Amino acid sequence: MRAVEWILQCLLSLRVHCHNATRDVVTLIKSVLFHRKNRLHFHFISDFSAEIIIRNLFKSWNLNELEVSIYPTKTVHEDISWIPNKHYSGIYGLMKLVLPKILPVDLRKVIVLDTDITFASDIAELWKLFGVLAKEALGLVENQSDWYLGKLWKNHQPWPALGRGFNTGVMLMNLAILRGIDWMRIWRQVAEKELQVMLHTALADQDIINSVLKQHPQLVKTLPCQWNVQLSDNTRSEQCYSEVTDLKIIHWNSPMKLKVKNKHIEFFRNLYLTFLEYDGNLLRRELFGCGSNLTYSSVQQQISEISEDDECYDFRRERIIVHRTHIFYLDYNYTAVEWDVTLVAQLSMDRLQMLETICKHWEGPISLALYMSDAEAQQFLRYAHGSETLMNRNNIGYHVVYKDGQYYPVNYLRNVAMQQVHTEFMFLSDIDFLPMYGLYEYLKTAVRMADLRNQHKALVIPAFETQRYRLTYPLSKAQLLSQLDTGELYTFRYHVWAKGHAATNYEKWKNASSPYTAKWEMDFEPYIAVNKNIPLFDQRFVGFGWNKVSHIMQLDADGYEFVVLPNAFIIHMPHAPSFDIAKFRSSSLYRRCLSRLKQEFQRDLSQKYGIKALKYLSVE
């Protein structure tokens, strides 16, 4: 069979403020990619925040035969902001009116989709329907509710429409024809006239487009209803299909979304949930067929160069993997203050319970990288939405890093969280530590007093631990020292890895009233507050072992001074051993490979820093 030689051009307009829409669009895109057999080019109309999220997502997704272009809404804001609109999507619900203006002139045809769409077929079939459009500029499915008939309730007065009107959630748009007839002038004249009577739009762009088509019916071609099965309130979509297998596209165009009433709602809901929780990594597959021009990505190329005879193959592969990442998975709206500090941490599903407690101890901004599968991300979403504590915070950036590979990519996660910090300074912590009450305000003062803006310093926050699941958290240093004396608290890892924090000099700290310098020692791995412009963590270290030690070593090589804060502390809460530490303890291969990675890191450090890095070569 001869390969299709054109690229499908699909446009999606993110209709709400970034976060919810970017989650919706991922599910839509999964359903498109699952069925497709052709190259695709997605065009996004989005605000600035959504643009950053979408670019990061597709860069990390690394999909074959796919292009992405993004256009900022601000360039056409003035063209539509004057329209009174009561639709829940706000100004984003009017963006379709200005597509001929905002999209490139050489783009002649495009499929326009809302984000609340689920495909049940190959989008190429929809593209082929352009063939039935002769002089028509738009291909639309008839509205499947009685909205435009004006019969839904007494005195209901909808905007003018042809018969039942058309739904604009799925559109074939011939941009060349629209530009040729001066579309921008036509719709504006119609809108200005109708608004004198209607006063505002109820269904955003759909009202105005239907009024234009009422006056210019030659512009529209009616598409088969299966291409936009609308699950809206008051819908009659059941009359569209004889069997549920007939449908091509499901449109969740009700504010009720999955809770909308429909005879076949379980079928529709299950189809949606299939893509919602589908492993997006599986969609990285190659497209086979005539005319396909496949090239290895740099990631695939690097992986192919690893010898399969290398017993540490899995570790080396982990360093190269680029994880699909969805930054700012939930709403984030925070403006940093001067000398502001963000808490940075990473976690997996089994540590979710720590989030609410940490929020009670740290009122400042937080950047979290969450390592999850697609299904677990939905569990997290339900957990977060069910938590009053988390929903009351809009200064927590949740960045979902999707699972791929055998080991927990701890340093990859730390780097993701660090790279999304919006404050000048950050506190590099771990999810199992509870900061002392007031640490946020204390650190804001400390970074200013230490002049971290200009000085190469890392402020050390002494770490302690408890073996009790219920702890009366100390409200001061004096209370902490008392609990140390009674055995309620211990210095962190005193019994299994004392070297990790020995350089903090806990004995000196007990009586200290001012900051003091801690000299770097072998295996030192403190928790620190630093300027955000520090080197990233080395991603060759995954799972358990040397992931923080290597970072502190690099900071020391870079000339950072480690300064211990006299009145700050964090406490590690008990938890079951991680899967990776269990593998470290039970697998000699794991330990051998970790030892080899250490040696290679030390060698790389000495090559970069020369003679001053010789002291690190003695580290076992």
C-alpha cells in the first residue's frame, strides 16, 4: 500500500490557565498517537506558562515522526478580549476565531480540536474528509443538543444558528479560504451586531461561528456525527450511532465531564480511562511504512553504543535515559520575594503521606519531582485534590517524572526539581525529613547574612533522626538537645553511616551560637541551602549509594565553603527500606557497579579540576 505522503496538521487551543489544560491535552494526544500511522504536526495556542510545560513535555517524550509548534495567545489578545463571554473557558474559548491570523500563512489546512476530546480511530481518517470540502471553509458536526433550537427552558434565547447549529470542538478548517474572504472582518461584524442584542456569548467562539454560518451557509460542510459524539448536558448523541463501535471521537463537552449522564457512559468512561492511565513511553514506537524517514535519536544512539557484555549495562543505560516529564502538574502560582528559598525534594508513590506533614513545617515554596507511572500519577492527582492541606497551597510545584528503567533515578529527579525552582535560593532536602518549625524564615535570613548571592557558600542544616513513628517535634534547639539526651533523637545515621555527617561536627554544634565552617571530609553528604545556580547532580548515580556524596564532592571541588547553621535542624522520620537499598545489600553486582561508577566519577573530576582534585582519588 502506498504511504500517505502528507503530514497531518492538528491544532489544539489550551483553553484554561496551563495546568489543567496540559493534563487534558496529554490524554487527548495519547489517544491520537495510539491510533495514528502517519507523521503529525501539532500546533498549540497557549499562554506563556502552558508553553513552557508543553515544550518540556514533548522534548522529554521524544516521539518519532512528530513536530510541535506553539503560538502565544498574547499576540491576538486584543482581537478577542473585547467580547463579553460567560463560558467557563474564558478568553481561551474564543481563540478559534483568530486562527487564520495567528497561524503561519503557509499553513493552509488544519484540524482544530478542543482538549476535552478522546479519539477512538486514526486521525488520518478525519483528515481525508477534507476531500469532501469543495468551496467550504469549515467542516463541522451538527450540535447534538437542542441548545440552538431555544427549547431547553422558558425564555431561552440562543445565538442565531443554522437549524440545530454546529459544535466547534472538532473542526476541519481551510485557512486559505478563510484568509481569502477576510474572515477576521466577517466574524467581527457579525459579533458586533449580535452582541447589541445578546450582550455576551454563552458558548464562546461557538456562538459567533454559528451566527456567521447562519448568514454564510456556503462556508460549512456537515461532517458525519460520529466524528464528534458530544457528551454534553441535554445531549442527544445516542441518536448519532447505532452501536458504540461506530463512533470516531468522543467529546466531553460538559462541565460535568466523566459524571455526565449517558446510556453508554461506562463504555465512554473506560475508553477515556484507558488513555488516561496508558504508559506514554509505549507511544515512542517507530512508524513503519513506505516513505518513513526514521533516524535514531541521540538517546537511542548512545544506548546502542553501550556494550551488552558490560555487566553494568543497566546502570549505564539509566544515565542516558531521558524520562518523560510533566512539570507543574498541578496549579502553581507564586511570586518570589527577595532572598526567597525553595525546598527541593523528590519522592515516589510510597512517600506521598509525607507531603501534608512537610507542608505544615514549611510554609515557603516547594519544588517536588515525583517518580510515577501514568496510573500512579492519577492516584496522586486524586490524593492531592482530596487533601485540604495541599489544595490550600499554590506555591508547590509538582513535577511528574514518568517511570522508565529498573532503578530509582534519584539524581535525575533532583535535577528536575532544581531546574524548576523560581526563587534565587534553594534548600536541598529529602522527602523523609521534617524541617524545624520556622526554618523557611530562618533560611531567608541566613542566605542574606551569608551573602549567598555573591559568595560560594553552602549552608549546612544539621540532620537528626528518630526511630519513633510518633514524635513530639522539638520547638527549639534546646528541646532538640534534651531529646538527644533522652534517646528520642539521634544524629542522622549515627549507627550505620556516621561518616556521612561527621564533618558537621555535632559536638561543636550543640554549643554554637554563630555559624562555623565545616571542612570537607570523605563521604560528607549534608543537607544544604545554596544559590540555585549550582552544578546539577551527577545522573550516573541511581538508586542507593553516592548520589549525594558525589554532588557535595563536586561543590567542594568548585570551591564552595560549607557553613553550618547554629540554630537550624531537620529530623528524619522512620520508613521501610527502599527497594534500591535492598538490592544494594543483596546484590554483589549492584555493589560492584556502584564501585565502578565511583571510580569513573573520581576520574572525571580529576580531569576537570586537575591537581586540586587529587584528594578525591583516595576515596574508597
